[in-house]
Amino acid sequence: MSVQLVSAPVLDIAAAVLAKDPAASLGQIALAAGIGRTTLHKQFATRHDLLVGVASRALDISESVIAAAPADADPLRRMVVDLLPFGAYLTLLTAQPEVFADDTITSRTDALTAPIAAIVGGAGSIRTGVPDWWLVRSLHALVFTAWELIQGGWLAPRDAPDLVLSTFTGGVLTR
């Protein structure tokens, strides 16, 4: 299903609902989005179809952010800052394993590992033995955690990038 058929706000709401409740039903997502369940079902016949739609949007966002980051003077910071508003999407890519039944999602996700690892590697020396997949999952987890804490009122949005970066670089990079 093409992501363009559904407005980004509906997918954003679906991602936020699924981040808080990975087992949320289509009815719960429709209610949160302020649309009827039938309207949502017209776009996504099944919950799996919705998950794949949200995952596709997550990958569109991630690919765009990752492609733009190297042009910045501090690519790792730029990537974190640009991904923070989309933290809900990041958890979908790691906490909803059923989306990986879709080969397109799996191949697109796998293709992001090398460019993210290159951005991280450009920020400092990576400790020996830390695999690229660990870098990516760790960074995703920190960005998601910051997003979640911002949503809950525990963390100021302006403080989040520094907290994510200091935690990530202090635990992964040697400087």
C-alpha cells in the first residue's frame, strides 16, 4: 500500500499510538486519529497493512534525514535533532517484528545500517567489537527514549539532543 494514500498526520498518530501500545487495534488508532474505523479500513484492510504503511513512512523519514545529515558540520547531531520529532516511528522499526515479514521493509531497514554507522564513525573512534547493528539499535533506542520523555513532560525538547548525544558518545565512542 502506498503511503501517499494516507495523510502523514494519520500515520504520525498511528505511530504514536503504537509506540505507547504495540498491540493497539485499528479501532483504537482510528479513534486517536479522529477518523472512523471504516475510513481507516479503506486505506488499510488489516492491522499488518497499517504497520507496513507506518514502517514505510518511518523509513522515508529516516532515509531523508540520513541522506541530509552528512552535509551538516556535525552530521551525528543533525541526524539526532532531525529524528527526535519522529521517535515514535523508530520504535516501530524495532518493536513491531511483524513488519519484517515484508521484504521491502526488511531490505530498506538493512540498507540504513551502513550510512548510519558511517555518520557515527565520522563523529569519533568506535570501540573495537561494537557491531554496526548495535550502533543503530542503540541510537534508535536513545532517540525513542528522549521522544517518549518529551511527550511525557519529563524532558525539554531543547535538552534532548545533548542528552542523547552525550549518552551515546559516552557509551559507544572513545574520544
